Amino acid sequence: MVPKLLIVDDNESILMGYQRNLRKRYDLDSATSGEAALSLLKSEVSYAVVIADMHMPNMSGLELLQHVREISPDTTRIMITGDADQKTAIDAVNHGQVFRFLAKPCGPEEMIEAIDAGVRQHQLVRAEKDLLEQTLSGAVEAMTDLLSSVDPKAFGCAQLLKYRTTRVARLLKAEREWEIGLAALLSPLGRLTISPKLLRRAQAHETLNTDEHALLERIPEFGARLIRRIPRLERVADMVQYQNKGFDGSGFPHDGVRGLDIPFGARILKPLSDVISDEQDRDLVYGLDRLFGHQALYDPDVFHVVKDFLEAEMGLNSVHRAPGIPTPLDDLKEGQVLAAQVVTQEGMLILLPGIRLSAGHIQLLYNLAELLNLREPILIRPERS
């Protein structure tokens, strides 16, 4: 693919000269001002290299390249200027993170050499980013696949928690929404490090000794340790570690962190995961009543958004209270919402009510139907009129 470049200079005759010298080697766009260049950058065009003249009216080349760094951080940035003083070069490198600094007059050979080096830099950055994203995606997929096969009940709860968490995060205009959703999905990961026998005893509400209680309490810590091994997931690990921490400082970890010092994502996870825990035993109405009785545990701003969201979206109006529509497994479709929990004939919980079915959910049910005896039909919420 021919590299795509953007050259910015307020002198149209200079731009025409660049076009003549470079158009045979590159796919070249040009702009006569920083504002025009930003309009191109904010479109869906992706540039390997942006080359800007230092001195332009309204917006200097340095200011433009600073914006380029924010809008398209993978794009290589080159500056051209008639100023030969050292301070201009230092400012260009320090503030614009400029890859090359070229002085006028700049001959075609010098320009092409700098652009080719910039294109190679862009390719290296993109290759490294793609590799990291593929590694991240593969690692997360492997962990969730393992969780779904070893502990399908916890996986079902995590799916519902992710669905609710991402929507609450959006209502709160949270930054890095994807990290908060991922923290919800991976929140039970530490359970993989606990003896299945102990987990079954805990789920059955059997009496546990002090050491067993302490081990179960550290599940978020164990999960966070696993997540920290994956590059770029440090913030996700912090959210998972503090998912059970009360806003008043109570709960695990016992480290004195409280209030706004708790990671924001963890402050969203706390009330939503508490509701799901109560929901498994009773229903959503019971879970909401329990939240009201323990408001000191929750960030007040998050609490009210969670309350409003759950009341509006998760079963507290006449439509959602309507009986579920019995639906055979073969007739399930993406986008349908479960009206009741999906369980096996033995009572093992697979998916909780309120989950909006994805292709992955449906495939999971097909897979489990071959291994376990699912209770059918599945109850689906009627669509809103």
C-alpha cells in the first residue's frame, strides 16, 4: 500500500513543489493552514506521516503537531522551518514529539529520506500496537473461556455484571469505559485459584473456618495478580482488586484506602456485584432493597445512577414484570433478554435474568446442553411496545 502523507504549509507555491517531487512515491494530501489540516485529521483518513511548516498564521506548525499527537498518536510527525536556532528544534522535539526536524531550504532527496524513515517508524509503531492488541485479546479470551468451562455460574454472573457495568459507566461519562467492562468480566477470575470443593461449600452456605473465609476474601487479589501479567491491564487489575472495597473503607483489601481513592471502576463494580449476589438468592427487588440499607458502602454519585439504571432497565416496570415467553433453545436469537435464570435440571445456575443474549451466550447454552441437562424452555422477556 502506498503511504499516505499530509503536508501543511501556508505557501501554495511551496505545496505545489512538494506535489511535483513527491506525488509519484506517496499518496499525498496538502493543507494551507493548521485548521484545514485538523479537519482532514478528524475525518476517517489515516496518515502515516504529517509534515508541517513551523511558521503559519493562526496556528503554528508546533501547535498543529501537538494536536496531531493527540488525534493520531501513531502518525509520525516531521517539522520544516527556516529557523536554525536550537530553541526551535528543542521545542519541536519536546512539545510536539517530532520525529525529524528539517531546515529550509530542504532538497527533494533529504525530504524523501526523512519521509521514508517516518513511514518505517509508523509501520513499526502500528505493528507493535497490533501485536499488543492481539496478545491482549487472546489472553482475555483464554481466561474467559477457562472461567466459562470451569465455573459457568461465575461466568454467567460476570457476563451480566459486564452488561450492567458498561452501561452505568456510560451514564457516568467514565473514561476508559472498555477497561471498566473488562474488569467486570474478569472480576471472578481469582476463583480459578481456589479449590472447587471450597467454592461449592461456600455456595451451599456451609460453615467455614477462619482460614477458609480469609482465602475466599482474597479472591479479588488472586484475580488481580493474574491480570497484572498482561501488558496494559494494570488499571483493570486495580479495579478487580478493589471490587469489594466499601466507600467507607471497609472490606477487602484491608489497606486503609477509602472514598475517592478507590479506583472509579471498582466503585461501579461494588454496588452492581452486590445486587447480583443478592439476586441469585432472591430477586432484583430484594437486591435493590439491600443496597438502600447499606448506602455507606457505595460512592453516592455512583449509587444513585445504579439505582435509576436498575429500576429503569432491569425489571421494575410493568413490561419487565410481565411473564417471560417460553422459548426453545433452538429458537433463541441475539438481542433477546432473559426473563428468568437459566439452570440445569439439578438447579445449577448458568445465566442470570436480565442478560441480553449474544452469539456467545447462545453458543454457550448449546455447548452446555450437550454436557448438562438444561431446563427448557428458556424464558425470554416480551419486547417493549
